[in-house]
Amino acid sequence: MKYIKIITTIFLIICSQISVAQSLQDSLKIATEKLSKGLKEKNTSIIKEVLADNFAIGTRSWPASESLLDLIFQNVDFQSAELITKDIKNSNDTIFTTIKFQTSKKAEESVIAFSNDYKILFIDYFDRLYGQSRYRESKLKGKIPFRLIDKSIVLTIKLN
């Protein structure tokens, strides 16, 4: 009887883990399907439903990144976006997985990051379209001296 209880407990734990994993995949798949539909139809309002408030393309967060998304619509002919669920990783409050974009020219895989509420934080393929990478080390290009006066940034400049 003792072994039956242990086996039953282990079975229930395994089943609950499988259920959680399936729920995660289902939620990511729904978000990806909306993204795919919005990209194919070049419709920002569909995509907005699945974007996090802090969705970013390169260094621009929403709503500033909306103009970059519009340029992507103009220049890339998306056919589909398919979630690749074999490599889902959780890190802190972010879920990372891979997405495969099919355009009229080629297929391209990309990392896609979701928040815990299954909203898209970034898509590194979009960053790459603008020559940026989240994985490249940042380097200091220069320094601009400034002063803070009454919570305002003041720059001193000289003109010819």
C-alpha cells in the first residue's frame, strides 16, 4: 500500500509538469499565430495584441519601435511565422524560444522572447534587420559632457 501511494504521488507530479509544459507551449503558439497573421496581413493592430508594453526593436521601445515595425512591413514580405517548441528556456521573468519566419525570399530562424504573460518582448530577427544585435558586446564610442539643472540635461556646445 505504501508503494502505491508513492507511485501515485510521483505519477501526479509528472502529470502536472506535463500539463504546465503543454499550457506554456499552447500560450506561446497562440501568440505566435497572432504574430504570423499580423505580419502576413501587414496589420499592426493584430500584432499589438501580443506585444509587451516594453516591446523593443533594437534600442527603441514601444511606441517608438512602431515606426520600425512599419518599415519592416514595407520591406519584408512575410508568409508565416512558426514557433519551434523544442528549445523553450525560462530565465528570470523571460521565456526564450525560437521562431522560424518564412518570407517570399527565404526562411530565417530567430530568438523570440516572451514575458511571463506571453507577450513578446523582442524578436532578434527584427533587430538584425536594423544592423543591431542584443548579443554583441557594447563599446564606448565617446563621451558627451553634460550638467543637470532642475532635472533637465544641459549640453554646452560651440558653433562656428
